[in-house]
Amino acid sequence: MEDHAVNYENILCRRVADVPPSGIRKFFDVVSEMDGVISLGVGEPDFNTPWTYTDAAIYSLRRGHTHYTSNWGLIELRRAINRYLIGRFETEYDPTDEILVTVGASEGIDLALRALVEPGDEVIVPDPSYVSYMPNIRFAGGVCVAVPTVAEEGFRLTPERLRAAITPKTKALILPYPNNPTGAVLDRPLLERLRDVFVENDLIVISDEIYSELTYTEEGHTSIASLPGMHERTIVLNGFSKAFAMTGWRMGYLCAPAAFTDVMCKIHQYTILCAPRQGQVAAEEALRQGREDGYADVVSMRESYNQRRRLMVESFRDMGLSCFEPLGAFYVFPGIQKTGLSSEDFCQRLLREKKVVTVPGTAFGASGEGYIRCSYATGIAKLTEALDRMADFVASL
């Protein structure tokens, strides 16, 4: 009998096949197989989508609005996004050709990189950062250049570290602030110093601002695109998952000059066609309601997260662990160096011995060694129980 075995190693694209699986999902999958586990692993709001957003989508379905939208997304939603950005972050875009509705901000990462990157181009990414950046750069044929950030500098990208990483092959930079996993934010003075480096070196900035509403400083979030000289060289990514508790709806958007969005929409129309209509309707309702009530749902969630943030930082410090104070997103990034365990070993043992899920800092880059990421997007009761278990674990080491 003939051997018809397929040599998959020779067939699969190595650029894709060699990318390791997500370090977050590895721990997430374990949770479903264990009883009594408390997960601080996945960055998903514990709040349900407000019923008014859901009702708008249901009403749309009942009226028979079940057809494709424009590739760009519903024009009413794009206009609402523009009004929102003007009011919240002092940035403005033409809804007709500078705003593209995407399937989550994650699609925006992919579109931006594929629209910009030629094989061999370098893309700078602060390290540690969100797990998807490096794989998407590789998928696009680019080279990810990780720039270490450290707790002593607030896990913030500095102009000095940025300059040292730039080469003739550098095409773009991903600016992921507020940052996942560290919770670091960039204030306006630092953004202005970084802006000078971007302009001097003719770099394109992909600004991932998905946590822009979850900032715990008086001045709030500043979009790099609002600074002079940056609108024309910035692709802003944002969405409704985090601040509006709409993760499962997969609703995002990107904003950029038309020269960028025209190319990104071309990729989007051939691969996705359009974001789901009902999600777009719900997103439009979220922004409409927000304009009327001052984004009361967002404010309420942010206040709750802020309470939990303080609890987490204080608790880790009481355990004797170093803990940088996060000023954005909904994560803390405590240092576990004093335990003598690697990030991976700490998380594995904590899960086995105390049934608490956290994520090794190394899932977010080499600079994450010695740290773990803990999400506080869960209720106070569960957080308190998880922290008690973690305190017992640390004390036992």
C-alpha cells in the first residue's frame, strides 16, 4: 500500500507555525478543567453589557436589520465615534474615510501592521506588552524589536530607550498605553518628548488606546494623535470591549488619515467584509447614551476598578512583594523576585497549590520575568479570597 502521509513540516508557513501559543490562553484553558479555581488571568470585565445597548441590538434584529453594512461600518456609528473622540480626547476624523469599524481592536492591530510592514521591516514594541503584538508583526513579515521597560521608570517607554532601538529598518512603533500588563500610562510631557523622536525619525505610530477610558489620574488619557505633528503619522486603535463591557460583541475601530485607512479597508473588505451589524447598533447606542448621561456606565465601572486597584496594590505590598502602582487598565504587575521562583514556576505552583490563576510576566515579553499579571476585573469577594490564598502561598515559600 502506498504511503500517502503528508509532511506538514514542509508545507506549513514557518513564520506562523513557529509562533508559540498565547501564554494567557494556556492558563485560561486549565481553569475549565479544575473546580474551585479563582481566575485573575483573563482581562475581561466582570460587568454585563448594559441592557440598553443589548436592547438596541435586539430591536434591530426584530426590525429585520440583518444585512451587511458598508465595509467601513454604519455611517451613524462612525459619526458617533468621531463625536466621542472630539469630546473625550480632542481628536477629530472624517467619518467617511478616516474611521473604520473593525472586529475588535485586535483586528485593527492586524490591519495596521499588514498595511505598513514590508518583509524585514522593524517594528518597535515596549516590553512587556500585550501578547498579540509580536505574533502579528511576524505574521506580516516584519521583525519585532522589543524595548525593555522597567518598574524603576514606571514601565514607561523613554525617549532614550526608543532612540537606541531605532535603525534604518525601523518602520513603525506600537504605543500600548495604558499598558497591558503593567497598567503604566504616559503623561502629556513624556508623550511630547516621544513625539519629537517619532517626527525626527519619520516613524509611524500604532497607538493602541483600548484602555483609554480606564485611567486613574486626574488628567485622564492623552491620545498621541492629539499632539501637533502626530495626527498625520498615527493610527489609533480603540473599541468597546473594555470600557463598555462588550468583549463578546467584538466591536472595535481604527482612526487614521485616509491614505492609511484606504489600504486597511482594502484588507478588511477582502478578509472580513464588515463587522457584525448588531454589534455596531449596540456600540452606537453606547455612545448615544454616553453623550446624554456623561458616560455614567463607564464612570461607574472605572470607580469600581479603582477601588479594586487600591486593594490589590496594598495587598501585594502587605505580602512583602514589590508592586508598581498601575494608573490605567485593570491589571497589577507585582514582582515575585523575592520568592526565588521564576514567573512560570510561581504561576504553576500557585494554581496547583492554591487554585488561583495568574499569568507569568514572561507571556508579555522577556522583561516580564520576575513578575506576574493579575487582573482585577472580578468582584471584590473573589478578589479578597484570591488574595488571601496568594498570601498563604507566599508565606509558605
